Amino acid sequence: MNDRYDAGAAGYGADQYELVGYDEYGQPVYRQVPAQQQAQQHYDPYAQQQGYGYDPYATGRQQPVPPYDPYGTGQQPPVTSYDSYETYDPYGQTATSGQQPRVAEQTAYIPQQARPADPGQRQEQARGASGPGDGRDGNDGHHDRDYRTEQFAFVEEPDQDSEDVIDWLAFTENRTERREEAKRRARSRLVALVVVLALVAAGGVGYLWYAGKLPGLSSPEDSKGGTTSSAAQKRDVIVVHLHDTKKGGTSTALLVDNATTQQGTTVLLPNALGLSGDDGTTTLAKSVDDDGSSGTREALDTVLGTSIQGTWRLDTPYLQNLVDLVGNVEVDTDADVPDPAAKKKGEAPLVSKGEGQTLSGKMAVAYATYRAPGEDQNAQLERFGQVMHGVLRKLSSDPQAATTTVQTLAQILDPSLTDKDLGTFLAKLSDLAKSGDYKTAVLPVQTDGTLSAQAGAGVVKDILGGTAKSPDQDAAVRVSVQNASGVKDNTEKARVVLLNGGFTFLEGGAASGARPSSEVTYADAADKENATEVAKTLGLPESAVAEGDVSANANVSVVLGQDYEPAPAG
């Protein structure tokens, strides 16, 4: 970019200027050259090359060549122009004489102030033209000046509205970002909700499938409580034997915790239930007395097709202490129970009949073991079940607290069941009893000790998840023997004879009084031949065989009379 104040233009004015630097905007800064230096710099080496009459401004007229000043005085004789051309004056003053007046030396202007430029100079700067004497080639009038980086500076002019604009942009950007963030959070919450609902639905379907309640996937047998769905359920079962230490006899029940269906049940087992023992078929009551806890537990597993984890022997004194520890029980009693310690008849009963009766330990034992004259044993079993249900409702549902209660009883438990195991098990049942998910059921047993079809379909399959399997009907004939001969040893002698003959011996106890003749009875006509064979084995006449009642769980019943003569020991 050319400047009218360029040093090369000194030959066209009275004063000369020299370049001293550049300001912060890249504009050249000049100062006036002293007079002595002007005389030395007035020589133009290009003047000779330009030739006489050279018109640097292309006016169409020739200018006379200024005379040579060999002494460098800085003075020039006046030159007469052929036209009205005025000598170049850098300050815009037209020369009126041949000698230019001397001007005081000027220093460089303030960099922040731009030197004023005339219209010609601005025009030359716009088109990139240079004046004569600026170091360009005089023939073509164009050249490329070498510019330095410091000649250019780009200044950001402050704008009074810039901060407002920035604030507005920041506000707009922040609001947009907040909207986008809100949308992202909403999408994230929606995705999380969908995932949770999917997991809940999957868990529900999985539970229904596991419980066999999923529609379309359960077979008709499963929906009716068949073996398939019942067998897949997880159960914990223990057997409890209540021993009456004063009157004798036992009562047996199964405590069942179904973890799959969250259902607790007490299954009452009649003493007449037939079990298979080492000596053949026997009853539950006799098995508890003779075979003990282990043998009875295994026999029950065989008959019911279940798996019993342990045996809890609960004598009546421990039941009394247990009720007292839990703080009494409430039972809907179905009978008045007389006080065993009463000395006179007609005294107030120990337990009164009615709903919501509060029973202490002593009262609970009396009610659980009470059997009125002529009552079936199942009536007494149901009272025992009521007391057990009441105990479970009052027992703590915390496993540790329930274990402490069991330890406080100071029982000697069966090796199959520890204090901690029993306490944890009872705590689970207590929780079910308090929530109303607990019931009591009696196992239906026929007069012969076998399980009915109702028992197999209802209690055994649905509650115990097993398969009813009564003693093998094709096994040896079961013979019940009652001794009415007056000789105690005749029972053992008859047992040995029958076992040697291939029969199953069932002890019928001793009669209240002696009878003169023996009897052999059968209830089913199909057992008539078996009854005749039993009479021959015992050495009794065939006339002793008759149709009649038989003992529970027996095919043939025998009453040994005074006419019975055991075979001599050989």
C-alpha cells in the first residue's frame, strides 16, 4: 500500500520526510528531514533515465527538467510551467516563488492519530498505485512491495452491546440446555420404569410357572393338586408325638411348612393308621411304643410317600411349660373338661366349653388329652390340634426368640432335631399362623388302618405332596390276637406259631375277663379261607370260625379262650 508521504515523493515538494517506523495499525510513521539532509537527498538517480520532458502524471504536457544543484544548497531556481501545474506541496500549499519557504522541523505524529490523506492519496491506496520516485520501475509503473507482519494489526473495537448480546446468547443456550436435560431425564425415567415393570412381570410369570398356576401350562391333574405340581413344591415336615405321662397313650401329628404356597398345616394322624414294621403290619400307636421315633418316622415315610426331617417328642409336662412360656393360649373349646385333681364329682370343670377360652398350661394339657366316654379317637386328636395351633399363634416369629423358648424347655430332643432347627421351624409356622395361612386336617383312615381314596387325593397329595401307599394287600394275612384264656404267656406262644405259619401278628391286648371258648372271625367273605387256615395253625376247631367284626387293620381276629392249648415247644 502506497502513501503520499512516502520518502520517494520527496523530489516533488519543498520538504522531505523519512520513514521512522510503523504504528500499531500498520501505518508508516514519518518525520521531516532537516535542511542539510534534504540537500543531500535531492539528487534523483532516476531523473536521467526518465529523460527530458518526462511527465510523471501523464498530463499530456512536458515539464522542464529541474536544474542540477551541485552544491546541495537545497534551493531551486524558479521553474516556469507551461501550464497551471503547481509544484507538489505535502501540506497542500502551492508554491508561489522559486524558493520554498523553510518549514520548522516536525516530529512524528501520535500513533493513535491517523495522518490526514487527500483524495488522491486515498484513491491511490484503494487501487494499490504508487507515486513516482517510490522505488518502482519507471517503465511499467507497477511493483509488489514486501510487507512485514507487524504492518498489520487487527483490533477488536469494543461494542457497547456486546455484553448484552453475550448474556442473551448465554441465557438462550442455558434454557435450551435445561430443556434438553429435562428431556433426557424424562427419557431415562421412562426407560427405568419400563425395565422395572418388565422385571416385575417376569418375576410374576416365573412364580406362577414355578407354582404350577400359569394358565395354559398346567395340566388338569396339576390344577386339581396332582402329583406333578405338588411334588415340585418345597416342604419342611416334622412329626410330633404327644405322650400322656399320667393316663398313657400317644397322639401324633405332622407339622408341615409349605414354602412354595406359604401355607402351614397340622396333619393329625389316627393311632389306627396301619404301618409296615419288621414283624409285619402294625399300628401307629404300637409303632410309637415299640419302634420308637426313628422306626415310626421311617414307617410313616413309607406309607405317606413323604420325607419327614425330624421327630419332636413332646411329653405332657413339657406341653404345659410351653403354654405357660408363651403366655397362655386361646381356644374355642367343644367340651367341658373335668379337673383330674377333683376329689368330688360335680365340681366345676377345669375347662369350660365355649369360644375364645383362655387356657393355661395345665388347662391346655387337660383339653388336649381329653377323650369323653364313647368318643372316637379323632375327637381327642382335634383338641390336640387346637392347642398346637394356639401355641403357634402365641410363639415368637423371630427364629432366635423361638429357639430361646425351645431351649428354656430343657428337653432332650431326638438326635434328628436340634434346638436351633426346631426353633427356626416353629418360628416360620408361627408367622403363618398369625397371618391366617394355617389350617388343621385329619388324615382319613379306614377301620382296617388303610388310607381311603379321599386321604390319597386330599391330604397326602395336596398337603404332604406324597403318594398314599398302605401296607401291601398281597402281603401276609394280618391276624389280631386277644388273650382271654387267663394265661398271660399264651399271647407270646400264639405269636410265634402264627409268624412261623407265614401270618402277620397284631397284638390285640388282653380281655377284661376269661372266656371259655376261642373264636376266629373275619369281616370280608374273601378272608373266610384265611380265617380257617388261622384256626388250623393255632390248633382250634373249624367250628370256631365265624363271620363277624375284626380289629382295625386286621384281616382276621382271634380271641384265645380257655380251650386254647399251645403246641408243645419242639
